[in-house]
Amino acid sequence: MTRRPSSRTAAGTLLFAVLVAGCADPSDDPRASASGASGTPSGGMRYCPSPQEPPLDPSVPCISQDPAQKYAENHAYRQEMEIGEEERAGAQGKADALAEALKGLVGKPAGEVEVRAAAAAALGLEPADVEYRAGTPGKVLRDVVVGGGRGKVCVNGNIDSQGDATAEVAGRTMDGTCLSGLGGH
């Protein structure tokens, strides 16, 4: 007696055959167009040459192999946008007001709500528009950073671990915040 394969087994075998036969041609991969058979790019991105290698055509984009440059590129979102002296001077009054508001909170058991409200009043913003970061929770306000602003101009203030309050005018970060990201892994 010969045993016939079940319809389930037959369907599985057929599916496997279709999948194997239907595999794409490797040259159809868009990444394949970036390098020819010899590994020489014919368009697209490639790694930049090392200092010992001949330079590339400046019109061909490349990916840096320099760890320091990769680190800088990776953290570019934290860089501040350039602001002019006129913009900086125009926001200095708000920086002074924010520093005074923060000094008024030093030594008090203020929390996030009170800090945001004081900073918002000094900056002419709504409390929800003030960025807030607290480093050390406790009964006395310490290690607090706030920031806010309009356009590319921000005013950032802090109360440090000794209870000193300061504020400064800064450019908004490239990722659109007043306080730069903490980063790290």
C-alpha cells in the first residue's frame, strides 16, 4: 500500500517551491546599484577614503569612517542654532527675569508645577511650553533646568546643586528643543 501525501503536505511543498523559485535577482536590490562587481561605487553612498587613500570626487557623498566625526554627526541634534547679537540682546531681559524668578524659588519646597509657572511668567509663555528637567528630587529645590522661547531663540535657566540660580540666552537645538537631550546609552 502506497501512502499518498496529505493535502496539507502537498500545499506546503508547493509553497516552498514557489518561494524558492520566486527569489529576487540580487541585482534587483537597490543597494546593489551603489557598488559594482568590483566594489567600486557607481552612484549612491560609500565610505569616505582614509587619509592614506586618494580623495573622492567632492560631488560623491560618502559616510565617514572617522570615529570622532561619527560621534559629532550622531550628536548634531544637540547643537544650537545660530542666533544673532540682536536676537540675543532682545532676549536678555527675559533671561534676567528668569534668573530672578528662579532665585525666588531657591530654598523653597517648590515642585515642577511651581517652577514651570514661575518660568512661564518670566518668559511670557504658558507653563506647558516650558521645558523642565529636575536632577535631584527632594524637599529643597536643587539641580533644576528649565527652558523656553519663541522661534530659534531660547532662554534657559537652572538652579544648581549649591542653590545658585542663573539664566542665559541660547539658540534652539537642531532637534527643536531649548534644553539639549541628555543622550547616552
